[in-house]
Amino acid sequence: MSRFAHKLAVVTGGGRGIGQEIARALAAEGAKVAVLSRNAASCEKAAEAINADYPGAATAYAVDVADHAAVQELAKRIGDELGPVHILVNNAGVTRDGLLMRMKEEDWDTVLDTNLKGAFNTVKAFMRVLMKAEDARIINISSICGLIGNAGQTNYAASKAGLIGFSKSVARELAGRGVTCNVVAPGFISTDMTEDLPPAIKDAVLAKIPLGGFGSTQDIAAMVAFLASPAARYITGQVIAVDGGMTM
Ligand code: NDP
């Protein structure tokens, strides 16, 4: 199947984890993919791994999505080097967990600047190009924390809930131009982000997942690929939880 032949996708936070898997899934079906992360070595390594299986599919770009001017510049560079973008996946995200009582201002700012302002920056930078493309897609990776909250993650939950409001508004603004904007809200997925959870917390979380076990990066990538595909042309402004039933 090559649902994404002749399509160019940008995946932020593509250097590892869920983002790398999303980039790989799109490349597997014919897309060219710009793989973005802050750390150059990490996105280059991810792009190399994708190119080993899908030669020439991936190109790495180092950028901090929280840096508005840098994202604008990069969008121009990607346009010059790879051409017009059709699919934008905002996946870059960070956590700086802690109870609100002890949370530092910089922990709040870092998380909001990356997870929420980062999406504002990329959508602003690519929107003109997306509006000109046929069947363009924006897919934002939120979290079930943005739906139900989580003690110790006020900053993260606020950023992920904000991303949902942002996405629905973008969906309304761009619908007339044929651009869809949807949100995927992962539950607990096995990645570097969840690896460090203390065993007691892991067990408590597992007890709340009806389908049992943590999800895989492939579970998220498959949903993103569906939303990016022609089959999802009539879906916009939706939040799809991929969480083993945790938030049903
Ligand atoms: P990882 O920490 O494994 O990877 C995050 C990626 O984002 C890395 O490539 C990182 O690269 C990049 N990144 C972080 N900050 C920036 C920045 N400022 N600019 C550009 N790139 C950045 O996370 P996951 O794969 O686990 O998560 C991916 C997304 O899914 C996140 O948005 C996360 O909130 C969300 N999510 C994850 C869940 C899970 O269980 N894992 C659950 C719910 C949501 P680098 O450090 O080099 O910049």
C-alpha cells in the first residue's frame, strides 16, 4: 500500500519514541518525511534508520519547536529543499513533573512552550503551504492527561488540553481550505517517557487499563497514518484516544 506516495510529511519530535514510529509508518507507505528534533544527532540517527528500510525517504532537521523564528526559518528551508508539505504531525513533547505546590515557573514555561506553543509555531509556519495543498492534514499528539488531568502534571495536562482547544479552532479555521486537524490522545505507551515511572505507579496505571498492558508506538503511528490518509477525509476537529480503554 502506498497511501502517501508524493506526499511530504513533517514530524516533530521524530528523533525517538512515538515520533520516530510515526515517521517510519508514513515513510513505509511512500511519504517523504522531514524528521525534526532539538538534538541533531538524534533526528539524524532516526532518519538513517528509516532510510535503511525506505531509501531516501527521511531527512533530518534539528530545531527547537519552541523557537518561533527558528521554526519559520526551517519551514522555508524545508520548502526549498523538499517541496510543499502535505502532512504536519506535532508530536514533540516534554514533561517536567511535580506537584503544583513545588512546581517551578521554568517547569511550567518549558512544558507550555514546547507542547503548546511549539504547535502554534509549526502550524503558523506551514499553514499557507498546507492551505494550498490538496487534502492537507494536521495531526497533533496530545495525551489522555489533557482529557482527565493527572496529579503531578498540571503543566503537562494544561499544555495537552490547550492543544485540544487549539486543534479544534484550527480545524474550524482551515476546514474551508480542505485542511483537517485532528488530535490523537495516547494513553500509556512504552517509550523513554514512560520507562522511568516508579514500579508502584506503573502497577497502579496498569490496573486502570481495560485492554491490559501499555500501548506500543505502533498503536499510535497506525492511528496517525489513518488520520493522514484519504480514508479520513471527512474527519476533523476530533480527539481520538488510543489508550486501551482507559478514558472510555
Ligand atoms: P520521547 O521523550 O521519547 O520523545 C520526544 C521527542 O520530542 C524527542 O524526539 C525529542 O527530541 C523531541 N523534542 C522534545 N522537545 C523538543 C523541542 N523543544 N523541539 C523539538 N523536538 C523536541 O516522547 P514520546 O515518544 O513518549 O512522546 C511523544 C509525544 O507523545 C509527546 O508529545 C508526548 O507528550 C505524547 N504522549 C506520550 C505518551 C507516552 O506514554 N509515551 C502518552 C501520552 C502522550 P530532542 O530531545 O532531541 O529534542
